[in-house]
Amino acid sequence: MTITKEDIKRVVQRPSDLEEIIKKLEKQKEFLKFQCKKAGARIKWLELNEKTLKKDIDRLFEENSNLKTIMKGEK
């Protein structure tokens, strides 16, 4: 197997190419970091919402049970 000049050009990168790759990866890292923070905030909001909904369900269930008891007593 022989190595040609085209092979060497493909493999050898100039410093500016590596700098560009590093810049792109740093931008990607910042974007992903931002998205993770955004997702974390959304998860916290959903967890709080879930707790509120559970309390509402419990309250409505209790009210429903009370109404059923009252209705049985009136008959």
C-alpha cells in the first residue's frame, strides 16, 4: 500500500483547522449547557405542577366522598 500526496493532505491538518474545530466544539458545548439548564428548569416546573395537581385530586376526591355521604343521608 502506498501513501499518496492526497492521502497526506487529507490526514494532516493545519493549526487553523484545529482551531476552527475547537471553536465549533466550544459553541456546541455552550449550546448544550444552555439546553440542559432549560430542561432542568422545565423539569422542576413539571414536578411542582405534579404536586399541585395531586393535592387538587385529593381535595376533589374528598369533596366527592363528602357529597356522596350527604346524598346518602338525605334519602
